Amino acid sequence: MAKPTKDSANHGGEPATPAVTPFIRRRTGLLAVILIIGALAFAALQAHRQAGQTSGDKITAMPAIGGPFSLVDQNGNAATEATFKGKLMLVYFGYTYCPDVCPTTLTEMGNAVEALGPQGDKVMPVFITVDPVRDTPEHLKEYLSFFHPRFVALTGTPEQVAAAAKAYRVYYAKAKTGITSASDALDYLVDHTSIVYLMGPEGGLKAHFPHGTSADAMAKKIREFL
């Protein structure tokens, strides 16, 4: 992992180092669940593409991914889909306390933007949290200091986040950890879809990248739309 992330047991403290914590060690098995969810979502997208093909093997339509949302960014400013109109968006849903999958993906997204050189200015990497209870604008702003400076992070009320996730067909749910103590109420992981979406200047889906896609592969595909 190229960038440090937060430890789930560090409730509002300093960002954790990349070292493996006891909390992460107890729950590394859940990462397999997250990857399976991402793989299933990727398979669903592929199925939609195949269903949209004609007898001549021509794709007639992309899956209906994306749509209106109303959130706030890491600076507390209102943000909607119109905020990003005219730019390509790299969109990823995750959360700051994610021990490995999210920081790895965000790092690859940032590296892809960097690999585009001056053309990277036409691409906006966007991180939308699926954990609005812990991921406040202030917390997101601190977290983004570890990643590419062009990143925008978005959060909102649980209802607003749920609406955005539904528009992008993103699954997420708090993982069952067996924790019952009130003092440990904020000590949890979140299972979620792990796919990066490339959205066009008008908000339509252009491409998607499953978990594990390299920065070079992302950049190569993005160049097709610049």
C-alpha cells in the first residue's frame, strides 16, 4: 500500500501509518468479502453490456450508471453532478477507515491522473464516502492530504449518500463484527462495491475499472476520451 490510511479503532485521532494494526489483523478476512462484492458488481456491468449488443455485436447502450446527487465536499461546499459538468470524473465509493482496498485504489486513481500529464487537468478524481457518520468534511479533508491534490471527497447525510450510491449501483453495508459495547460503536468495517467509474463531461458512463486495475491501464483508457 503506497499511502497510509486511518485505522478503524482510531476515532478522530492522527492518521495511522501503513503498519498493520490489531484491528486490521482481526478483520482481514472481510477484505475477501469486499473483493467478491466488487467482482460481482463488475460481472453485472459486463452482463449489461452483453445484453445491449445487437446481432452484429455492436453495443447499443452503456449501463445506466450515474445520475443526480446532492452532497458536500471536504471544504463544506455543496456539490452536485452539475459541479463537475464539462470534466471527466473518476468516481470511487469507499470510506476513510478502509484498511487496504480504498487507499490502494485512491492511490492508483491519483497516479493515473498524474500519468496523463497536462491532460490530467481535464480529469477530476472524486471519492464518495459510504460511511457518512464518521467521514465528516473535516475528516475527509485530512484524509485527502495523503493523495493526489486534485481529489475531491464528498459526504452528506446517510440519505444523501444512499441516493448517490443507488445512482451508481453501488452496494455497501456495515460489516457484522459482533461488537456490542457502546464504547466500540464506531469500531467497524463497511463492505462495499470496489469499482472506479469514468464519467463523461455530460455525466454519462464512459468506462469502469474493477479492483486491481493499474494506474497505467486507467490512464490508457482515459486518454481515449480526452
